[in-house]
Amino acid sequence: MIDMKNPETGRLYEALKLLEANLAGTVDRDELAQEILDFLAMAAGLKPVFLLGRGLDSPRWVDCAAGLAAEFGFHVVRGIFWDATPFDKFPRWYRDYTVAQFGALRSVYVCSSAETATEINAINEAGGRLSMSTEARLLGYPECCVAAHYDSAGRYHQAILSIVKRLAGGDRTQMQALLRSGVPLFPKTPRESANMEALFLLDPASFGSWNQCQSCAEDDHSPSAKLSEKYRALAETTDVELLRTLSRD
């Protein structure tokens, strides 16, 4: 648990509060509160990595938070988006295209230790590809919820592949051209619709930046519920106003 009596910890939170005040009116207040809690969770040891740029994507927030992290002695690694989507059942050309799209995107990984930073650099060198269990461990998310997210991502890609195959009459060259063109791809069949919608059916954790799997969402004693309670306790210990902002009742 974060120790607010520790002068350095208190100074970190005060710096985050000052940044929050400077960003007022330019970013979503609730999203920023969650980002601040995630930052504190990394500092408190609840997670090895605080991920910047995948939630609240305000460039000013990302740059300032990364600067604060470096100032307070954390290890800041800039790299590409991670992706653990299982592409083993997809054509190689589709996998290569999709991985290349992620390769153009950037995130900031704030690490609690040099060892973790080394691991992040290795993932970046591998093109952002990693296992679901590794992603869950590094971000401090329930592994079942991470697996559910990538199951939904896989279904989304199945829908996209089905749509381009249908539109191109199965011609691979035309399928690739459709993907590269950036034209909107709309589902037509019930299966395409269900697979595409799966990625957007979200059930956020009560006090966390992960989305829950169905099993966790339906169980008050699930891994997600237990972890969310730790985040709630962290917010309560830090600042009652932070807790109030994050409460979703």
C-alpha cells in the first residue's frame, strides 16, 4: 500500500495533482483520475508497469507524466503498442498486415525497476509481440480478463477477414487491396456482426483500467473484484477526493 506519510510519495501525488489542475478542462476528469491511480499503483508495487498512451491519449498528459516518472526515478521506455492476439489461424499476409499497423503506434511504459525496463525493451525488439500471461503480469491485470480481451480481438479480426473475403470474392490480391485502402468495412452476416461487436462489449473493472471477462463480471469474489478492491483501497488511502471521482456507483 502506498505510504502517504513518506515525503517522496506525498511529493509525487502533489505533482500529479498539480498536473491534473493544469490539464483541467482539456481532458476527461474521470479518465485522468484513473490514470493517476494507475501511476500510483505502479509506484506502490501493485503492478510493474504503468502504461501511458493507451487509455487517456492526451499528448500533453503523456509527455508530462513521463517527465514526472523520470524525475521520481522510474524507468521510462518508449516503444510500440503491444499485441498478443493469436494469429495462428489467420493467413500470414493478414497477420503481417495487422502487426505492421500496430508497429506504427507508440506507447510509453513506465517501469518500477531496471529489470522490468529491460524486459520491455526486449518486447519492443520483438515487434511488440508477447504472450497474454506476460502482458497480464507486467500490467498487473487478471490473466483471465486479458485472455478474454484477446479472444474478442481475435473475433474482430475474423469479422474483418470475412468481410474483405466476401467483398473481394475470395481473391487474395483484392482482399489485401481492400485492407490497404482504408475503406469502411461493414458486417453483413449475423456472424460478422457478432464477431465485430464482441470487441466493443466492455465491462470495466470498478477501480481499474482493465475490462473484465464475463466470469469476473458475474462474481463478486473474482480475481478482478479482489484486485479492484486493492485499487479502491489505494485511492482511499491516497485521497478521499480521488476515491470519490473514481467511484462509479
